[in-house]
Amino acid sequence: MDEKKSENGNQFFRDVKTYVIRIGRMTDSQKKNYETLSPLWCIPYTGQKINYEKLFGNGNPVTIEIGFGMGTATAEIAAQNPDKNYIGIEVHKPGVGKLLGEIHTRGLTNIRIIEYDALEVLNSMIDNNSVSAFHVFFPDPWPKKRHHKRRLVQRPRTDSFASKLAPGGYFYMVTDWPEYAESALNELNATEGIVNKYNGFAEHQSWRPETKFEARGIRDERPINELYFVKK
């Protein structure tokens, strides 16, 4: 749909993608992991609501991570929390292959992957009030002003996150782009149903492993800002 014809209302935000599929070379191991392990741990996009208990074989709380990159932090968090389930959403095929390898090597059973547009997944496959947490670590900042409409963390997209969270659930974002951090803080503050756990930016959550994007930001002397909002 032409963006100029859909700027009124939420339709505009559904039509504008918050990501770009970057063509990356898959290593031989990533290709092998993708070919052999994706049938085990990847969920096809169906447009039907996910039954978490049927999917994981238990009733443990579910965390959704959007844009897990190469998945190293995702695997580490899941390994540290075997009593929680994780759904990672990513469109970067090498990253999917890498996380599949991590799942296999670590013997993890509490991660599933969806290789699709995260907003479409939320709209059609995730029930309201069913997610214990959202993790959004170092999302694409879309730094050029004309691309700000593509940013993931802005209303009305944040309204969707709030509606999917279970009471007491949290939305946790980390970015090394100061202007995006300020913008996201304002957008989340304006989102009905969730409240900031902190006075402004959050303190560092010690349980979160450092990602390669974070290491790069620190190396380039960019501030790491964290946002942590909880559903009422």
C-alpha cells in the first residue's frame, strides 16, 4: 500500500516496516543449523493465536524478544531462566541460524523462533494480556528524521505492546542512540496502561548480558540508556 494513502490512523504504522532485511552471508554452520534445526525450534507464521502451553509443554511465563540479532544474549538469558519461556522474533537469517546453533549446543528447550515481521506476529498470533515481558535490545534507531516513522518504539505501536502484556509484565528497551532513547521515553510515558518503574531512564539490569551492539556503543563512547515500564 502506498504510504501517502495510509497516513491517517494506525494503518500507516502497520504499512511502514520497522526493519530492513539486510543480506548477510551465512556461515556453513549457520546454514546447517538453519536447515536441520529450524523444523524443531522455528514457528511458522500462521496468523493464528499461539497456545503457549501446547507450544512449550508447560505453563511457564513467556517473554518475547524482538530483533534478537545473533541471539547470543537471548540464549544466555534463556539458559539462566529455565523456568521461563522465550519467543525470539527476527528476520535476519544468519542470526536465526546462529541462535538455532546456540539452542542445540546448550540443550535449551525454552526458546522458539519466529522469522517474520514482529508487528504482524503481535497483531495476529499473540493474545492480549498474555506476555510476561518484552525485550527490545538495541533496535534500529533509524537516525534520519525522515525515517523516524519506522522506529519500533513509538505510539501506536507501544499501545500494542501494552495490550499484549499481562498485568505486572514489563517492557524493557536498551539503546545506545540518545535521541531515540529520549523519544522512546516520551512515547512510553504517553502509552496508556504501563508506567515507568524508574524516574526517567532505568538503572542497568545486571541479569542482561552485553550484546555486540552494546560493546560497539561503549567502544564508540555512546551512552547506553535503558527503559523499563511495567503494566499496571
